[in-house]
Amino acid sequence: MKIDELEALAAKMGVQDLLLKPSDLALDIGIWRGFPVPDCKNCRGRCCAKRLDLRLFDIARFMDNGLDEFIEGTFELFAEYYLSVLDGKAGVKQPFPHIDPAVGSIYCRFLDEEYKCSIYEARMSSCRAFPLGVVRDDGNVSLQWFGDQCNITSDESIFWKLVNNAILNWNEGVKNQLLLMNAQDQLRDMGFGKYLGDERL
């Protein structure tokens, strides 16, 4: 499985000390009451992006599930983009592989006729976490809610599942940066070369 290969490569590079742990968020057991908890059963895809910008781990999930035929673009300019962000510069195009809507559609390619996710088990980590996100500000790490259009439920278990997925999403972003900046040769050996710009899609 490509996802397992990526995880093993990141671990080999010593990424563990950079990853976010639930204790880093210092969450009080009752914090979920301050967040509206989404009820996705009747959502009709309101949170689903039209274009999906992908990380290595999203690509690996799609490769493992035979969905990589829909992926366009590369990480070819990732280093330039990442370094420009660190320097506070703007104007560098974000270089991410992506999946566009189907021709003639304005919806995510993977929404079915009932506006449900047709690739639920293989979906991106950002989709798994939505509408929660992790935010780092002046060294402090906290949760942020992005679900202004969400239907609401009172199911606490959903909130804690979203917290774990938000941490997963953050950590995959950290590993994505580390691998793209330091392990491109290994990524090529694992079959990610075309997403690094070696072949045009």
C-alpha cells in the first residue's frame, strides 16, 4: 500500500517529534459543547470543494484505490512555493496536484446523485476533518471551526472523531512538506515521480 510506504518513509526521516499530539491541543473534556457538531446525514455536499488540491498522502490513498487516473498537475514548484511562504512573499502559484470537477459539473467529481461522497473510505484527510481545522498562532495550537453552512447535531462522538481527523490532517501536511523538501529521490523510487514533474500528465 502506497499510504503505508509514505508513512514508513516519513518515520524513517524522524518526523515524529514534529507531529501534533492530542495533548498539544490541551482540550478540556467539555470543549465540544462550545463547537457546533456537524450532522452530515442530510448535508447534500455543501462543504465539498469543487477542486481538490492534493497532498502526497491523498495521492497515495487514491493510488491504493485506483482513483489516480483523475489526478492532474504536479508538485514541481513546491520548493519555490514553500520557501516563498516562509519568506513572507506572495505571488508564487500554489503547485499542487489536483482533481477538477467532471466536465459540465460544478460539484466535486466524487459526489454521487444523492450528493453523498462516493469514495468515502478513500477521501482526503481535509475532507475527513472538515469543518474542524488546526491553527497555529505564535506557537499556540488550537482548533478552529469552518462549518458555517453545516447542519448541527449534539453527538459528542462525532466531535472527537473530527478532532482526531483534524490532527491527522495537520500531521499529513507536516509530513508532506518534509518529504517533498527532503526525499524526492525516495518518492520517485516509490512511484510518485510523475507528481514531482518527471512526466507530464
